[in-house]
Amino acid sequence: MPPTEPPTKPPAVRRNLNVARHGVARVLSKLGIGSRTQAARWVLDGRVSVNGTVVRDPEFPVRQGVDRLEFDQREAQVATRLVIMLNKPRGLVTTAQDEQSRDTVYRCLEGAGLPWLAPVGRLDKASEGLLLFSNDPEWAARVTDPGSGPEKTYHVQVDRLPDDDFLASLERGVHVDGEHLGARSARCLRMGGRNAWLEIVLEEGRNRQIRRLLAAFDASVLRLVRVAVGTLRLGDLPKGEWRALTEQEIAAVPRQSSAAGAGQKHRPAAAG
């Protein structure tokens, strides 16, 4: 009988060691476990280990998907994605903690048992309406991307009666403090004796953009409500209430709703 050949060893599995390194706190945040600030605190508290060794430097370099990362002695894995929309009431600030001890949007989520969620974009304190939260930073970045993110639609009550020239001026825009402010579209929804409701669509989000734009044409905002982000609409969601988005809604939100978004845009700030 011919001599038997020794069994061959299975080929060694090679791990990609060319993965970029990022600070451990940033990697934990990208996994959707918590904010970078929270993750940095966990690292400083000795609750995080890399490849079996506790690290206490939030900037300790980690290769996501290569190095073994543990939090509270359990492997840190990508969190199940969750996106919710809140009908933000007026008077709340869009932040987790406020230095002036003002009420924040997280008051509306208290007691719900939700995982860590971060606001996707912002609404200023005086503004109301559709505000998104997510634990998926990459998805949130696509939604807020100045070049390809979806348009935002607002219903705005102003203290004047608009005519066609006024609406056309809002669309043409104006330079304010060195910035060009303008609306993708502006139309009148209804008018009363002294004020009117407008629908204003923005392709970009600059700090207090709508209020500054209207002020440039001698109009003041009485109420400002965001009613849509792309094709996602606020609908009849009660004030201060929230609901989770479906997977279909989550997938659709980041898509730019109009080809008109091809021009230069700017990173979103607190709209309103």
C-alpha cells in the first residue's frame, strides 16, 4: 500500500492588519453604544479593555473589527440600529445636557427604556416639530450631509401678509453677514388679517437660517414647525410624543429628495 500522506493543515486565516486605527472612545461611539463623551468617561473609569488589557486613554488606538474590544467585561458589538422621530415641543434645547440647566429634548424620552440615542441635526429652542434621533452615527451623517442629505420642510407663521414678490425674494435669497441665505422653495399656505403661514423648504441648514432670512425682508417668525425631512413627514404625531421608524423609512430618509441639491451646501446647524 502506498504510504499515507499526512493530513494537510487548513490554510491560516489572515486578518486584515491594514485597518485604520482610531481612538477607543471614537470606536465605541461608532458602534452605537454611547456618545464619544460617555465612552471617554468609561475608558477613564477602567471599564474598557482592548485585547484583554484595560486601557485608560480615550485616544488609545484601536482597529475596529480587528482588535477585541470589551466594555464591562463583555464584547463590544454594533448596537441594533434604532431611529425615532420626536414631535419636539417649543422651549426645549436639542442637547443631552445644558450648561444653563434648561429642559432638553431628552425630557420627552424619559422612562421609555431606550438605548443611547443622539439627535440627528438640531432644532433651536423656539422651534418645534420633527426631530430625529439615532444610535447609528454613519446613518446620521448621511442624513445631515450638506451635499446629499434630504431637504427639510418647515411651516412658518410670519407677522406679515406675503405677496408674490416677497416669496420670490425668499427663493432668490440674500447675503446676511457674509452668507447667502435662501430657500429651495417658499409658498403661502394661508393668510389671516395680519399674519400668514408659509411653507419653506431648505436644502441646507445654517444657524437660525429661516429667522435670519425672513428678518432680512422685515418679517418676524411667530412660530416655526419642521414638518418633514425628505419624504418622512411628521403627520399627526402628538406634541412631545415619539415613534420608532420602520426599516423602510430609515432606508429612505438619507436620500436627497430633489436633484436640485447638486449645488454647494453647508453643514447643518440649529435650523429655525
